[in-house]
Amino acid sequence: MNLLKSTLELIEKPSQPVMDKAQARLDNLTKPLGSLGRLEELAKKISGIMGTERPRISQKTIIVAAADHGVAKEGVSAFPQEVTPQMVLNFLSGGAGINVLARHIGANVLVVDAGVASDIAPHTALLNKKIAYGTKNMATGPAMSMDEAVKTVEAGIETAEAAIKGGASIIGTGDMGIGNTTASSAITAVITGQKPEDVTGRGTGIDDKSLANKVEVIKKAIKANSPDKNNALDILSKVGGFEIGFLCGVILACAANKKPVVIDGFISGAAALLAYVFKPETSDYMIASHCSVEKGHIVALKHMGLKPILDLDLRLGEGTGAALGISIAEAGVKILNEMATFAQAGVSEKNK
Amino acid sequence: MNLLKSTLELIEKPSQPVMDKAQARLDNLTKPLGSLGRLEELAKKISGIMGTERPRISQKTIIVAAADHGVAKEGVSAFPQEVTPQMVLNFLSGGAGINVLARHIGANVLVVDAGVASDIAPHTALLNKKIAYGTKNMATGPAMSMDEAVKTVEAGIETAEAAIKGGASIIGTGDMGIGNTTASSAITAVITGQKPEDVTGRGTGIDDKSLANKVEVIKKAIKANSPDKNNALDILSKVGGFEIGFLCGVILACAANKKPVVIDGFISGAAALLAYVFKPETSDYMIASHCSVEKGHIVALKHMGLKPILDLDLRLGEGTGAALGISIAEAGVKILNEMATFAQAGVSEKNK
């Protein structure tokens, strides 16, 4: 609890004077005012986050946390639970979507077992932060204890802080866990106040009947647990998941250490909502990479005042959207750093 | 005229059987069906274009064509005409937005003088394809002769074919030319049948009064010239521009040589419309990179049945949106090539 507490105490608003300086530089580059739109916005935001009007992005890291969900036994997913550890092995051997996209943008992938329901053979690239062998079934009681909730958030903080100490200048979030859209919908419904049916989608691809069942399971879980919408640990312990709590910790650590954190899709969005309940200032450190097909995601982003960069009909998770978002954010930072000014290039300015 | 004719004759529909094979492979990769959304669409489209279900993108080239416009003297732009050659020098010294973004995605930039109104000192990286010292004022008569129109399209074809012979596997289009949104709005209005006021925007940033004048100038140009909406050369010669005709040639050459061509913003969109009038099959070879702030751009894209990949509020041109679009398209191709299948990774498939 001490690490969580001290991390929250470090989080403050990004620097407005630095953002003003970055804006002044952007306005003086050889282009019509504001003509690089959201690239300029991203450059300015990252300047404020990093506290310098000439931020540099060197090492890019995507942290992919995996865990299982007791609620999977309610028939909420199209895939069997064994897929969680199988996909972890796929991440480790480099064959998953996130591996391909991370290589494409020049990022490294850190794979974490935050609570997979089976043992995974040790691997040099796998970080073992297993809190338990999956959560309990939230439809009938809390998914985890309060102690476990604190532990998984703090494991996320520790992991992100180690990555930052190791040189990461921007971090993307990613997830894997059969059943985790169910937990994410429950978290999103509780925090945003929306009805479960308005924030619940098809996950990996369930049919209408399974979707109706999934909504009922979420309603049952919320009724059985009565989570307090203003208490992130209470929500996490009752209707959350280990990877979601872990990613919440990653986001808190980025905010405390003044690094931009690029939020992937719906599950990462639920983790971001928990971070936002812990401390609303965290949203100033978040970059929303894309708008997921899962309809609860845009609800979560709007609740935090975030606008996604991309809309590519993605719904895979793993950090795939975050990878593409990191590349666009990096493009914005390079515009700020590398473009010539009107004076440098000898280009005439706008007619007065 | 022979080169243009023979190029048009080579353009045919991309291979549907190859696209079917690509789709079958995409459906067998370790992810829920269709969960990589538009990345999968792009991979499939590029497969069909290249005629192989395992397409590879090696060299990426952005062709930036610059030219001046006689209509600039009607006060349609916020910047003076001298900015066109100044920005060409900025491209050559690597300080412009397109240089930064091309470096970011690992593309090379080919800068072309297609008709700048002044002489530009020779430079190893500058291709001189100057047709004339800018177009004539379209508000009072044709912008160029029919012979010049053919010449600029053929110069684009030659340039793109040389780039493809040199190894380019994907080409992005880019433009520079003070006054060229005016020509692009005129072309878009003529081809799509929309009113000039519905396809005319602020370009580099003009005020309300100048915008009203710009719309009047476009109406005057269309009335004075009566371009035939079914004749691309007629439209180009009457209300076009040298860089627009040149980029139209680039697009035709890509279609004829079975290479994907990534369309930048509004000016490239007008060039794409001309290519579409020449032969509608060209749109199957186009990838719309982004949705420009210029309101005529989405009208042009819809006319050709294209949906932009990105919406980042860009309005710079130069190929900046194309650069980012190329990177996303490349990500899609890598997904198709590099992801493991369910069988390869030993991952269980969906519950039946």
C-alpha cells in the first residue's frame, strides 16, 4: 500500500508553461498554422508530460499483462480459457499481432503473467507477477481480495518504474485474458454510470444469445458486489481482473514519472478508468490510441475527456492499437523537433 | 499521348482469387476473426493489387510534385506565390513536414518541379519536369493547353515507372503549390457534380471574405471554361494544375504496374479523381491515407468509393498524410505475412 500511496502523491498536472513554449515553436514551423492537426496536439501534450518543449522519444515499450477470469465459467467468451496461456506463449515466440506491430514501430514487448490460471514455463522474456491463478467468479462474489487488488496495482507500478529506469520514454498498455471484456464492461458501467447493456460488446465474437447472457452476468456481478464508484480498489477487487489492476498500476507509474502512456483498447481503457478514479490528473498523461469496436471503450474515453487518435475497427487488444498510436505520437514529437522554422528555411510567412 | 494510351490499356481489376487467398490466411491467424479491422482490409487490398497473397513492401517512395497557379493572382491564397519555390528548397534540405514524416516511416522523398513559376537551382535530389512557368489564370481561360495536359500526365507516368523500376513497392503522392486548393476544388466540383461552395475550404488559412472570393473565382473559372466532366484531359487543361496532372500520371502508372498508391489529401484527391475519370479501375489501386480538413476531400473520396484510414485534422499536403497512411498499410501487410496461424502457435480455436 505504501508504493501505491507514494505513487499517487507524485502525480500532478503537466506543465502549462512548457506546453505554451511547445505551441510557440509549432506555430513557427514551415507550415500553415495548425495544419498538422492532431500531430501538433500530441507533440504539445507530450511536451507538457515530459516537462520539456523539446521532448525525445527513444525507447518504446509495450507492457502486455495476461490473466484469467473466474467469470469465464459463465460462458461469456467465444474462446476457451486455455487460450490465455497459449497466447502468452505466442507472445513469447513473437507470432502474435502485438509482436508484429511492435517490431513495425520499433518497440519492445514486455510480457507479464499477472494471474494466468495455469503455470507457464519460465522464459527469459516473461515477467512472473502472478497474484493468483485467475480471479474468482465475480457473478457470485468479489473477483479478488482487497489485498490482492493492492498487490496487482503495485506490481504494475513496479514493472513500469523498472522499464522507465531502463530507458523507456513512452509506454503502451496491452492485455490478454479470456473473459476480460466482461470485467472491463462491469468496471466501465460502474465508473461512468452507464447501463451494462450500453457498454458491453461481443468481445472475441459471441452471438446474440451469448451477448444477452454476458449482460445479465455483468448485472448480476454488480448487484452481488455493489462496488463503490468512487473507490478504485473497491471496484477492482469486486469486478476487476489482475491484468486490469496491473495495467492501472502501469498508468499510475507513468503519470508519477512524467512519461506518456498510450492506452490500447477496451481493457486498457477500463484500467485507465481505475487510474482516473484514483487520481483524475492521470488522464493528462494518457494518450488514447484508438477507438475500439467494443462500444464501452468510447464511453470510457469520453468520461476521461480523451479523444482517440485512430479508428481502424480494431478489437484484438494485446496493445496492437497502442503500438500504432505510439508511432503517430512519435511522429508528432519528431515534427516538433525536426521541422525547420520559417526563419531557418527562408520561407515567407502568411500575407498580413 | 502514346505513353498515356498504353498505360491506360494496362490497367485492369486486381485479382479477386488472390484476395480470397489472402482473406483465408487472415482468417487463420491467431486472433479473433476480423479483429484487426482495417489492417486486414488493407492487407487484402494490397494482395489483390500486387497479385500475390504474400505481398512484401520493401522500398517506400513519396513523390512530391510542385507547381504554380496563374489563379493565385486572384487572391485565393493566404501565402505569396514565392512560397512554392521556397518550400521546394525546404524539401530538398530536409526541413519540411514531409521530410520528417518520410524519415519516420523509412520512405524516400522524390521532389519534382512540375511547373514552378521560377527557376530552381539544379539539385541532385530535384527532378526537373517543368512543363511551364506556372499555369495561366483559369478564371479567364484554360489553365494550360491540351498538349501541356498530356505532357504533365505523361511526366508523372514516366517518373513513377522509373521509381518502380528502381524498386519502389508502394508510392505516396504529395503536392506543393500556392493556389492549388482552388484548382482542386474546381476539379472536384466538376467531376462530382457538387457546388463549388460545398467543396471549397480555407486552404492554407484564408478568412471568410477571401473564402467567398475563392468560391466566386472557381465559379467564374468553370463558367469561362465549361470543362467536360467525362474528359479528364479537358478538365485538367481547363481548371487543373501541372502538379495535379503529374500526380494523376503517378497514380495511373501505379495502377498499370500493380503497385498500391497512397493518396495524400485534397490536391492528391483531385489528381485521383482525374485518374478515376480516365479509368474507374484505378480506384482499386488507391489507398486513401487520411481525411483532410478541406471539405472537398471527403466528397472526392466518396465519389471513388474510398474510405480514409486516418482522420488527424491534417491540411498540410506535401504527402504528410500519405506518409502516415503508408506506415499503416505496411503494418497490415506485415500482419498478413508475419503473424502465426492457430496451428503454428498451438492456440485453440473458437468454441463451436
